[in-house]
Amino acid sequence: MNVMRCKKCGEKAAVQMKQHNLALCRGHFSEWFMEQTERSIHKYRMFKMDERVLVAVSGGKDSLALWDVLAKLGYDTVGLYIHLGIEEAEGYSDHSMALAQAFAAARRLRLEVTHVPDRYGESIPQMAARTARGRHRACSVCGVVKRHSMNEAALRLGCGVLATGHNLDDEAAVLFNNTLSWSVDMLLRQSPVLPESPGFPRKVKPLCRFYERETAAYAILNGIEYVYEECPHAVGSTSLVNKALLNQLEQQSPGSKLRFYSTFLKAKAQGAFVSAAEGNPEPPLQFCPRCGQPTTTAGLCLFCRLVGGHTPEA
Ligand code: Q46
Ligand code: ZN
Ligand code: ZN
């Protein structure tokens, strides 16, 4: 059997990327991964060296790989772990927090923790049981709480930029979902970089062009210990179903996911969805009278309605 060789040095290859027709050894793969991340940061004008970046870390491979790369590239970063109070799967939140803390301690990086049950008096599953309906009710309240917590931490810690570890598989699955319903609003908002607006940091996804298997390879090759399991509430989610479908497509035709996503970004840059959005302008932003964060609804924002009297930000 032919041994795959690194395209740069001829050593045994550790990772093969069919979509780029490229195979690389351990060292050259990590080098390539860092260069490509830097390239995306520049290409999409995500942030500069003098900006402080809040990196949202979940304890998973993507967000820890992202933090590792940004720190090695010399960016000024602070990590944020949001403890959701998920006790299923043998203490999922405690376990993933411990991994994020160990990662930060080993690299002497600053990690902030927002502990949702301590701070707001309820875990995500408890909030969901009290308020939400539907199959993935934990996820619907989780989205609201995470968004609020990330904005709040960015403001408090003086970070104008919020970076998340979304990879190409995540972005392609969201794009697929938005395309199935031709949701123009969502398609317009889906981007590697969302500009800042009053009360909101700029939101960036520097790993958006990497396949999930590449971020996993980076994490493993760089000795990053991460939580392998998905959040127990993700089971059966639309996103996982879409990912499985796109994986089938990718197997038949390597590079499909990257083509799907990058041609979408190109079409959008050429104004593909602009006229559709013109007749349907976004509602003006207002500010929540309790927490001060921007909201599109009059009165309390979604988050403040959800946590009710528990918020210490009142
Ligand atoms: S963490 Fe939260 Fe996800 Fe868990 S409860 Fe759902 S949304 S699945 S990314
Ligand atoms: Zn090599
Ligand atoms: Zn509010």
C-alpha cells in the first residue's frame, strides 16, 4: 500500500485534505492550519492585532483549537466559558468547564466563567422546563442565554470582538437549513463576520473554512484535551441531521461543503439577496430597559423576559 507523503517535506502524512488535493505531516498541518486561520482573519477583515478578542469556549475541539491558534499567533485574547448547568451525560457542564480551565491554566491564558445557575438561579434545563415548549426547548432558551452572556461579557471585559469556533460543517448545515426555507433574513445575516453595532461586539468565525475533521486533527495533534461528546440536548437536532446529509454528499463529491459555502458567500457579496431584503427592512434596534442590551422588541428583551426577577443586572 502506498504511504501518503507530506506535500511539503515528504515525511509520512498525518492529514489528507481531498478538497485541496493536499496531504501534510503533523508539523506542516499545524503550520498550514495557523496560516489559513490568519488568512481568513485578514480576508474577511475580522480583527487586528491591537483589538482584544473574547473567545467563546465550550470545552469542545473547535473553540479550544481556535483559542490555541489565536494565542499562538499573538492576538490579545480572553476566553469565556458559559456554564449552562447541564448535569446529564455525567455532569456535561462541569466536565467541559474543567477541560476549558485546564487548557487555559496550561497556557497561562485568562478564562472568564459565567455560571448561569449561580448567576441567574436556574440551569438551562430548568429555565426550559419553566418556559419553553417543543422538542428542542433547552436549545431555544440556551441560544438566548448564550447570546446575552457573550454580549455582556464582551462589554464588561473591554472586548470589541467576539470569536466563536464555528467550522465549515456548522456553517454549511446552517446554510442548508436557511436555503431549504429560503430565509432571506437569515441568509443575509450568515457571514464570517458581523459588524459591531451599539451594544454588540463584532462577531467573527475564523475557522469557518475548516472541515470539522481538520479542527479535530489540529486539536489532537496539538495535545488539546477536549470534550468528545455532543451536548446531550443536541441529539436529534436539525443541525445534526443536516450534517449527516451533507457528509453523504461530501463522500460522493469531495469539496462539496466548501463549494456550497464559499459560492454562497460570493453570491452574497455580489448582492444576491439584497433586493429581496430591501422590501423587508430590519426593525430598528431599541435598548432593553433592564439589561441595556439592544433588542428588536419593545420593552424587556427576550433574555430579561426569560430570567424574570433573577437577573442581577437589573
Ligand atoms: S449547548 Fe445549548 Fe447546544 Fe446544548 S442546550 Fe442545545 S444549544 S445542544 S450548541
Ligand atoms: Zn511535512
Ligand atoms: Zn434585557
